[in-house]
Amino acid sequence: MKNARLVPAAALLGAATLALSAASPEASSDLRVALERLVRAARVTNGAYDTIRGLTDTVGPRLSGSPADARAVAWAEAALTARGFSNVHAETVTVPHWERGEESAEIVSPVPFRLSLCALGGSVGTPAGGVEAEVVEAQSLEGVDALGGKAKGKIVFVWKVMERRSDGSGYGATVPIRGAAASRAAKVGAVGALIRSVGTSNARLPHTGSLRYEEGVPKIPAAALANPDADLIHRLLADGKTVRVRFALGARTLPDAVSANVLGEIPGREKPEEIVVLSGHLDSWDLGQGAVDDAAGLGIAIEAARLIGQLPIRPRRTLRVIAFANEENGLAGSRAYAKVHAAELPFHVAAIECDDGAGRVSGFGWTAGLSAERTLASVAEILKPFGVGDMKKGGGGADVGALRAAGVPLFSPIQDSSRYFDVHHSADDTFDKIDREELNTGVAAMAALAYALADSEAPLERIPEADRIVRRER
Ligand SMILES: [Zn+2]
């Protein structure tokens, strides 16, 4: 950890209340020049694209606690050092260590068919030889509860179609099933839980992601079916057929392991103790290469900060890139950062998290004090002609969510997620899915916003006390 130069909190808070007088014309024109320069550089850079390729092709899938996770930490330290960052270091984080093992599934009757499925992250394995039982369907978690005695000794199958939406909101409407289906099914006596994948693709590739077992409820094995396979079972059941499925999961949880958050900085020229965070997560699920989730976000954050570091004059405040550990199955990296850096959080003036893929970015969602709106509007006005000037209330993310309790203004890109959930958490999340031109809209937006936040005369108004409750964002 870097030793922050601490300034009295009262002085900082006083500054924040005076902060938002309109910038002087000169400052405004300087800002415009810097932002336009950054956007132009971002449009033609290969930096983010090459960073993503480095992480995906040389490290590959890197689930927390795996040997590849350790290689990813070493890669991140080397990548930040090679790109000229200061204070590059890894901060140890204890993470869960779950392994998938071998898995298989089939419809036994009425028509034998080999199914494509994957265990949900954190699932227990099945007994050797697998679980075989009749399938009963529900279409929601409440529907699982309503099965009551009909689920006893059966495999509960939750069939809900995730809708494709450009803002990705179909995910929020479906993902609670992934998290809770196993325990809800166990409560009504099921021996296993299957879900239609939380994903929008019709490829025969299942989408994994974490589940959460409830305390005091038997842990039953749980897996996601590829969407075409889930739809087949749904049709057979709709026809009134009795469907028997067998599935075997080799999943197991090992003792906790060691990973790390990796940090690197572009020191500020006037107020180096004040920090703007640019972040993504270093870990990934195990099935693909973790390219869109989240090598892309990390690539964007690193390149945006690097481009700012290339300007003739650095911004006033320090830019800190954080590659978070263990976003996917625990958020241990996020919690560890907030704890280790607690004394510094009053001097974190903003945190930006990029974890929505590599699609086109049109601006940012933000969470801060109300008066931030005026400042952000002046930044948006400069960025609008470049297509990255949208600003809307409501920003943040799973990793920076832990900073909310300290009132740190939070940002996340407004991103076209219409294709993101075709590959998210599946074997299809590979480097070829990255479009460099679309990716660079994210670099442009993030570089411009980070610069504006790091060089403003005073920081944005922080999140009001009443809104600082840490929400569980996933
Ligand atoms: Zn992610």
C-alpha cells in the first residue's frame, strides 16, 4: 500500500462545498483541449485491444484461486509496469477456491439426448454417478416455492427466458434465479436444480455464474442448461411428457486461496493524495477466456489512464488503476480494498468501474451529490460531439460498490449490452468477440471523464449520507 499524504478531512469537506462554482473560461478551454486530445488519441489506439489480447491469450481463464489466477496477478503487475505506471504492486486477498471438474448430463427419457450444461459457480458436486430423477418445471422462484410436495425427490428446473435489451436490464430480471434456485428447490425437497442459462444466446453453450446457498438449507447440486437444451425440456414438459434427466457434476470447493488486487498509478501533479479510481476485474469464469468479462473493462481502464499519463501536463490528482480480484465469485477483492485503504477513502474523489463488456459506450451513469450534475453537464457538453457525452443518474458496480459507504462518487459506462449476454460467463467469451473500434469508444469516454474528475479545481459533491448504504450489486 502506498503511504497517502493525509490532509485534514475538514479542509477537504470544506473544499467540496465550495467546489462547484463554474470553471473560469481559461480552465474550461484548457479542459476542452485536453478532453478532445484524449478522445482523438483513444480512437486510434491499439492499447486496450493489445492489453485484452495479452490477458486472454497468455493467461486465459482465471477463476479465483486457480493457478491461472496467480499468473493473472503477475501479468497485471508486468503490464502496468511496462505501460509506465508508478507504485505498481499487488495487495494480497484471500479468495474462495472452487473447481468445476468434469460434468455431463442427458435426458434419459422420453427421448435420450445428451445435454449441454455447466455447474453454477459454488455448486456442490453430485454423488459419483450423478443424480437421476424426474424433472418438474417452475418459471420463477415463487413458482419453485409453489411446487411444494411435487418437488420431493425430483430435479427442479427453472425455465425463464432472459430478454435481450441494449441496456442489459434483462440480466437483472433473470439473475436472481441463478443465485437462489438451488436453495429454494432444496427447501421443497428437490435433489438437484437446473436453470435455463442467464444469457441471450441460442448457442448450445451454457452460461455459468455464482449461486448462493442459504444457511441451514441442504446444499443440492445446481447447473445451467444451454438455452436450446432448456427449451427442449420445456417443450417436452409442455406436451405432458414425463422427463427424466441424469446429471453429474465434479464440482468441489477447496480451502481458500491467495490472490491479489493489482494497483498502478499516474501520480497527480498538485494533489497526489487525492485519487480517481479506474477499475475492472482481473478474475474471470473458467469456461471461456474472460475477454468481454472483464479483460475488456480492465483494458479500457489501463489504456485510459495510460493516455492521460501521455499528456504534456498531468492532471492535478492521482489516477489509480485497480485490477480487482475475485469479482465473479465472492467480491473479496472489493472488500479487501475498502478495508486496507479505509484511511484513504475520504480522499478518493471518484471511482469508475468498467464491467459491462466491450460494446459501444455513449457516456456514464453517475452516483454522487446532486450538485455534481452541473459539473458533469459541462463535461458532457464537450464530449457530446464525440458521441460519448451521455450522463444519467445511477452509476456504480460490484467492485466499487464497497466505496459507496464512504460517499465516493461512483461511475459506470452507459454501454451497448445487446450482444454482451450472448457470450457472458460462457465458453464463447473469447478475444475474437472484441471489436476494436467499439472498444475504443470506452477508452475515449473513460479517459475524458477520468481526466475531468482528476483535474477539476474541486472534487465533486460526495454521495449524501442517506444514500451511502452499500447495495449488493452483482
Ligand atoms: Zn465482470
